[in-house]
Amino acid sequence: MAANGTSRFDPKFTQHVIDTIGPKTSPRNREVLSALISHLHDFAREVELTVDEWMMGVRFVNSIGQISDAKRNEGQRISDVLGLESLVDEIAHKLVTEGADPTSSSILGPFWSPNAPFRELGESIIQDPAPHGHPALMHGKVTDLVSGKGIPNAVFDIWEASSNGKYDFQDPDNQSDNNLRGKFRTDANGDYHFYCLKPTAYSLPTDGPAGVLLNLLDRHPMRPAHIHLMITADGYKPVTTQIFPSDDQYLLTDTVFAVKDDLVVDFKPREGDPKAKLDLEYNVRLAPKDYGN
Amino acid sequence: MAANGTSRFDPKFTQHVIDTIGPKTSPRNREVLSALISHLHDFAREVELTVDEWMMGVRFVNSIGQISDAKRNEGQRISDVLGLESLVDEIAHKLVTEGADPTSSSILGPFWSPNAPFRELGESIIQDPAPHGHPALMHGKVTDLVSGKGIPNAVFDIWEASSNGKYDFQDPDNQSDNNLRGKFRTDANGDYHFYCLKPTAYSLPTDGPAGVLLNLLDRHPMRPAHIHLMITADGYKPVTTQIFPSDDQYLLTDTVFAVKDDLVVDFKPREGDPKAKLDLEYNVRLAPKDYGN
């Protein structure tokens, strides 16, 4: 239990815990779990974590899973509030496309659905009434980053909250399944167009551990308005991202830290379309699969 | 998103997340949560955590609470397997009694009960049959670290698993409530004695996230045999600890890292006592409340 120059705690303890990792652990698991143990211990020593604080942390971790189910992923939300999903997204993005300039990625978030239906170009993802919502025509081109040519048959998967700030999952009384979700295929020129809502800022659910954490951090729970996108095409690296209206007040303080400068977009007035008074042009650049490898 | 000398990732991101902490957060919460965010981010950058690994971590965190309830604290168990409870115990111990030499503390673990009954000196905590169990007379003195005098009326709270390696909570078919639990008061000389079992090594439950983690780490799930103790007395710093029979094979590889040299004890043969063939003398030194302050 002798202290060394930098700590009055047993300098061998953390290495002992790491040394118990057995020979059958894969090299990557050994690397990740050793680093996890080191940082966890360094954190506890650095702040001299008390027994009460540790037990509060244990109870907090237990509470995350207790409120989670197939439609609520509180673990992901806590990780988002701590900036971890956004950081992991940055790491993945840097690894895949370092030096390139495709459309920036952003975090997936907990509301993507594998069940969103395919819809025809020109259709609307607005299935249910959205009081005070502002319909918009969203359109653009998906292009090859290298050749600049349009990519036909790319899948444009979009999901967004309704004008009350809730996704279909969270709002079964007002929204049918797959409201404000849809997948579209680009045409022979790589173009797409469909109707959606100008998105609305909303609060993360604060009735669970994320609310407890945000309260401890004295932070607001708001996400700036955003549309989620996932664009995939054969032969290209997929991109998952979000776009944000430039007039949103929470761009600088997004509670999950997902905003990047090049993902901020302008909705413009649209004339002569009975279906929408707003227009959003948004073009996507995809990197070929072998690009940068 | 420029890289600095040590990282190719945005050098401002972590500070930005920390800077969103609001003014109403207490100084201690700010210190602890800032350090938590820093270490979490440093960990992710250091190992270049992938999206799949992050999502596996999120699912793992959710699974901890999902298997936890009033009688199963998987969050505490995970923290134990990572060495955190033992480290927090060391930190608390160093802070309270630095330079002193009272009985060493060890971790509380998840099986302490606030409901253990008071029993009379000389009674047994063995309520139910324990096949192949070895009853022992445990006895000793609780003394003042400074004066060396016995401390009357100290509360000696003991709990242990049965010979099948299970606590009453985990084994309702074979054990009645409070089997192998009890609180005793020392007599006017500070002495105590009661009957218990020589403890049995056991496996942590491996049907939940702790089993998943131990498997990833290629570690065994065994705890060396041990008896839990919590000794309290008016005017003294309390001690929570564990004692371990010296003949246990898992002393060096305790899966929760709770063993300390001075907590290893010898069970000796006992003659002429129909209730027990083993004898354990164990003395406890408590530090006065204001000691070392």
C-alpha cells in the first residue's frame, strides 16, 4: 500500500486487475478492456471518489437499464448526453474517410427504425396531421464524391419527429407506425424528392436517468430541430447524418453535441405548390467503397 | 476538426462538452462529472472505439439494470469485477485513517442486509442445515486502537454464504430469511463469541452481465471463501471488512479484488465442543472517531 510519487494509493492495483485478464481474450478486447479499467481507476483516484458517490453511480447505472426496453434506449441517450456517441462518430468518420470530403456524418440516435417503408419519389412521409407543422419539399442529388456523377438507386432513409417533438414510437395516440419515416430510391440521375416537415426542436425525455444527469449538469435537455438521414448505395460508403435548420436557437448547445457546420441548412419559401410552402435543397456526396483505403 | 500534436481528433470537443455544465452545478459535481467526461472521451480516443463496440457497450449497460432488482445489484457486481469497489474502499480507508493501523476495511459487496436480527452472545447464526458445512466458534475482542482497551457494546454484524455458496437472498428453497446473518453486542470487556460456518468459496452469478464481462476477460468467477463483517461502536470509526481462510485457493485471484494480507485468518481445530470442531479467534481494532482528523 505504499504511495509512489504521484499517488498515495497502491500503485500496483490497476495493473493487478489488468493482469488477471486471461490468455483467451482477443488482442482487441484486451486493449479495449485494459484501457477501460485504467481510465475508470484513474477517474476514481483523481477525484478521490467516495463510497457514497460510487454507490450513487451504481444505482444510476442500474436505473438506465430498468427504464430501457425495445422502444427506449436510455443507455444510448446517456452516452449521447456525455458526448460519447458524437465522439465515436467522429472517430469512425476520421478512420474511414480521412482527407476526403464526403457529406459529414452525425449520430444515429435512438429513433432509427429498420422497418421504415419504401415510398415513391414525390410522396410524403407525413401520414398523420401535424398541428402547426410546416410541410416542405426536400429534394436534391446523391453524387459520387470522385466523379461528381449522380448515383442512381441510392437509398435515402429519412426519419424525423413531428411538430410536437415526438417520434411515432413515443406518440402512439397521435401517430401511426412509420409516420415521418420513409425510404426513397434516387432516380436514374441520382435525384430524389419528397415531402416532409420542417423539423421542430424537442426535449430529450427527462423522466429517466438522462433527466437526472442533465439536472446534475445544470444543462437544458433540448435538441435543435433536425432531420435524420441515412444514405446507402451499392459500391459506396454509407453515411448516417442529421441536418439542422439554420434558424434554430439550440445549434450551439445541442444536448447530444451532434451539430457540425456543414450540416446546417436553409429552408426557403416555396411558391405555387399546394402541398408545401417551404423548399429544402440538400445534396449528398458519397465516397466510393474503396476510397481512401 | 484539426488534429493537434497528440490526437487527430477535434482537440476542443471534450472541453466543449465540459463547458456546457451550467452554473448551478455544485463544485464537487462539476469536478466529478468533468473528470468522468474527460476519462470517458480519452478512453474512446485512445482505443479508437468503433461504432459497433460503442453500441455493444450501450447494450451491455442497459442489460445491467434489466437484470437488477431489490435483491440483485448487478451494477455493483460489474463495478466489483472491474476492481472499482475495492479501489473506492482503498480511497475511503486512506482518507479516514492515513498513517493509522486499525483493522483493514474491505468491500461491502451486494449481500449485506439492513434487517439482520440481533442475537445473544454464544448463539449461532446457522438457522438451517448446511450439508458438508463446518461449524466454527468465532470469538475475539473489539479494542480501541489508541488505548488498547476493550470496547463494550460494539455491534458486530456478520453475514456469510452457506456451504452451497449462496446467501439467503439467493436460495429461498434451502434457507430461511436471515440464515447466516446476525448482529451481536460485545460484552463489558469488549469480547464477543458466536457460532458460524467456516465459509465456502463461491462463484459470482454468471447468468447476467457479470458473466458476459468475465467471459470477455477470460477470468474465473470465483470469490475465495470469506466472512463479511461490519463493526460499529459509538465514538469510533466503523469498519466494513471481510476475512478469508488461509487455505483458500482463490486468495490471489479473487474476482472482486477484496483480499488484503491482514484479512487472511487461520481456522484451528476445536476440542470438546459438541457444536463446533473449528475455532477462529479474530480481534478487531477500531479507531476513535476523531483519530487522524
